[in-house]
Amino acid sequence: MGGGECRSNDYGAAAYWDARYSSPSSGAGGAFFDWYQKYPALRPLLRSRLPTSSRILMLGCGNSLLSESMVKDGYEEVVNVDISSVVIEQMREKHMEIPQLTYFQMDVRDMSFFGDETFDCVLDKGTLDAMMCGDDAPRGASKMLAEVTRLLRPGGIYMLITYGAPKERVPLLYQAGCCRKLNYTL
């Protein structure tokens, strides 16, 4: 797995994720999964940087309960996108009674459905990592980061939760123009 890339699956392909979320052991039938961290562990970081009135875009939401937990904690608008139409339908059905949560089937490399500078925060918990494992890496990751840059309002926050080493991720962020000033914690 050198260079921060992996090739075991095409994590940037809808077919991979549709099959994963259609499997009874991987999300169908009520099993939900949070990559890396659950909300209680992330809450101090999120609450210290994001007012509850922020318009938040959750990249590659999958069937994580992070967005639901954020709304339960007072966040007013979390827009969720995922490449898998299967998981988007599952999550729409699960959260149909929660108007603060919306779900869109979308490829993060092309989010032209949304206008420029429409989000206060783009939250990425493992999506850039998945893009770095896809057949189109690192070009696909660069496309995604260009979209993130376009979608953020002036002063907006791209919150990246990653297993990628800073030496691998920071250059991608600068190349895409995602950051003028970058702070990260190891």
C-alpha cells in the first residue's frame, strides 16, 4: 500500500458501493457503520469549529449515523451525498421524518448540482481516502477537492478526517487550492 494508495477495490465506483450496501452483512437490514470515528469522539472538534447554524455537506455519507447524531445535537442542516443509490435510498427512508437531513446520490468528483459557495463546511470522514484507492486516483481525488473548494463559502471549513499521512494528503490539498492556511493535528 505504498504512496497512500491501494488497489484492492475501486472505492470510487458506484457498483462497488451499491453491492456493499445491498449485502445483508454490510448495511441492508438496519446495520449501520461509521468509518474511523463516531460522533461522541468527533463532537468536541465539530462543536468548537462549527456553529449549529452551519450548512454542512457530508461527503460519502454511506450509512453512517454521524449526520443523524449531529442533528440530534442541534445542527440545523446536513446535506449528505454518496455515490451509491442503494445507500441513499436506505438513508432517505430511515430519515424521512428528519427535515434537517437531506440525501443525494452524487459522485463527489462532480457536484455541479450545488451552486458555488453554498456550504459553510464540507465534512469528509474517509472519502478522500476512498478516492485515493479508486482506479482514478489521484486524478479523481483532485477533482473531488476542486469541487470542495468550489462549494465552500469564503471562510468555510473543509474538515478532513483521514488515515492518510500528512505528507500524502497535505500536497493534495494545496494542489487543489483547498487551503490558504492549513492546520492539522496528528
